[in-house]
Amino acid sequence: MLERGEVANSWRRERWGSLRLLTPNWQSRLPGVRYEGGDPDGYMNMAEVTEFIELFAKVSRAPVRAGVNVTSVRAAGDGYLVTTSDGEIACRAVVIASGACNRPSVPPLSAAVPGGVEQLTPFGYRGPGQLPDGGVLVVGASATGVQLAAEISRSGRPVTLSVGEHVRLPRTYRGRDVLWWMDASGVWDQRYDEVDDLTRARRLPSPQLVGTPERATLDLNALTALGVELVGRLAMVRDGSALLSGGLRNVFSLADLKMNRLLDTFDEWALTSGRNAEFAAPERFAPTVAPESARLQLDLRSGEIRTVVWATGFRPEYGWLDVPVIDGKGRLRHDGGVVTDSPGLYALGLPVLRRRKSTFIHGIEDDARDVVGHLAGYLG
Ligand SMILES: Cc1cc2nc3c(=O)[nH]c(=O)nc-3n(C[C@H](O)[C@H](O)[C@H](O)COP(=O)(O)OP(=O)(O)OC[C@H]3O[C@@H](n4cnc5c(N)ncnc54)[C@H](O)[C@@H]3O)c2cc1C
């Protein structure tokens, strides 16, 4: 097991200061290790996540070789030759577990942002104190974007949030964490070969959730209440101006509709499982309120916006993989973690790899069991 940094490297080096998991403590479970503290409904900060994963490395006695960077993996004989910063390894099989979020995904239009405006990604962002005074445009309204917009707004800087397709969720529903419902109702366990549109499911943005002691909902209405200005999707930067899509109302109704459908699924499960009486009454939430007239253009040269924060997602990095199994969009071609075009090559930790819960910490156990089962058969 080769790790270029330290155990839990991504949690140590690639996250901002105030981040907490959006999954509750009781849901942080790995084979043989689960959260056992006094706050099961709380959310771990980065130091706690790091400690949790270090504990797992110890308990599982994982043969980690830290500080070893893989610079190339290529087919050789009936297996692979792995070149590392610490020599070469010949092996029959390789499991790619290098993460789904190695780089922030920044759209090419960022190149047209005028030079006087500072640009940051979540990898460079540590906290609002590092930003110049003045307005901030946060692009992207999924988990990262809504969390950063709220934090920066609370620091006193005017925040404009550019919103595209997003997944709205309340933090709690009928008295339980919304992710408890995902778990209990079986939504998380839905298998990749049962999902209607797998390509779409794998590209679905993260839900608008934040882990706070108050278990507060952080949807767009909450951001509007904080004073954040909502604008449409950033379509283009031309002559120093950011051009924004109209049709916010449609984007909002779609997200509201999908949230309500999911809540219907939870209610149905509560009834069919015979557990309905355990929970508070079904709830429905106020529709997302669109601004009277959302701005369609922002002059990035006027000095109103001093910083752009790109919360436009993350992508994996496979520059070291010298096997032709990456598609035109930079994604690994695989079937439930089995890289069928290159026998002996496997993957873990990618979105909806084998189940809807695959990208989450608690999703790895079932996926790993399946993928390792296949791998053992292959070696056998
Ligand atoms: C901002 C953010 C918030 C998240 N919040 C949550 C959450 O609340 N709850 C949750 O369950 N999940 C959350 N996730 C998802 C989380 O990343 C996964 O659950 C989990 O970290 C995936 O673990 P992993 O080991 O597959 O990938 P990673 O944690 O990315 O680990 C991959 C490791 O591979 C190493 N590596 C990469 N390339 C090489 C190479 N060439 N040579 C050697 N080593 C290499 C990296 O250094 C890294 O340590 C979040 C993700 C992000 C980006």
C-alpha cells in the first residue's frame, strides 16, 4: 500500500480550516473501527478524521509505505510494473485507490478573469482571513460552495453565489439526520447496476449540507437570509464581465422537486417498514426563493468583486497511469471497480463505484469486499 504523503493525507493537506464532515459521527465506520465518542450526532473536524483514519490503519495493520509516490503504472508481462519514488515493483494486480478529488476542477473560462481579481480554489482556501477586503464571487453551490459562501459572508465580505444544478437537502428530517434516512431507507445502498442513468449519478453534485453543532440546514434560503446574493450559472467571462445564466427559478424548482421526491421516498419507507410512529410528522420545506431580478452580468473590473472562489468540484489525477483506460473526460473506465480493459487493474473510492454510498467513508467496506473478491478470483 503506497501513499505519497502520510496516512489520511487528503484530510491533512487538502481541506480548509473550518471544515467538518457532513456525514454524522455514527456514520463514520470502517471495518473494525467506528466512532465511539459521546457525540454520535456531531460531525468530525479534520483533526478528528485524521485520527480516525490513523486508528484504522493501526487496527487493520495495513502495510502502508508512506512517503512513496507512484510515478508510473504500466502493463508488463502478465501484470504491471509500478515505478515509485522508492524503486520499482512488479505485481500481478494493482488497486487504484488514489482518490476522486485530487485536484480542484476549475473551468477554462477562469483564464478570462481580469488580473486584478484574486482567484482561489478550495485547495488554496484556508479561511476568510486570507482574502482581500471586498466582494467575493463564489462559483458553485454544492457542499463546498455553500459552506464557503456562508463562512465568507459571516466574515463581513459581500458574497455573490453563482448557482447551477444543485442538490438541496434539509439537515434533519422528521427528527433525524437526513443522512440517517438515506442509510435506513436503502437509498445509499442502491447498486450501480440498478441506477437508471449511471453516468449522471456519477456526476451528481454533492448535497448542500454542512456539519455544525446546531445541525443547521444550509440551503439557498439560509444563504439569502445571511445576505448572500444569488445569481445564475457562470456562462462566460467577456471583456472583463462575468455573464450569468437566467432561469434561476427553474433551477430552484427542479432542486425543490427532487428534494421533495426524496422525502416522499423516506415517508414511504417509514410506512412500509412499520416504523412510521417512531418519527415526527412528515415535513415539507418552503420553496427556494429566487431574487426579484437576479443580475445577469457582473463587471469584474469595477472593483466590486475582489476574489473569485472556484467551488466547481474536484477531479481525479491519473497522470501517473500509463495504461490506456482513461476516457476523454479524464475518468477511469471501469465496471464496478473492475477495469475490464486491463485485467488485474482495479479501482476503489470513486463516485457510485458499486453503490450510491461509494464516495463516502462508510461506503468503502461493501465496495472493497466486492472488488477484492473479484481480485482474489483473478489471482486464483
Ligand atoms: C471537501 C471534501 C469533503 C468531503 N466530506 C466528506 C464527508 O463529510 N464524509 C465522507 O464520508 N466523505 C467526504 N468526502 C469524500 C472523501 O474524500 C472520501 O470519503 C474519502 O476520503 C475517500 O478516501 P480515498 O482513500 O478513496 O481517497 P483520498 O482520501 O483522496 O486518498 C487518496 C490517497 O492517495 C494518495 N495518492 C494519490 N496519488 C498518489 C500517487 N500517485 N502515489 C501515491 N499516493 C497517491 C493521496 O495522497 C491520498 O492520501 C469529502 C471529500 C471532499 C473533497
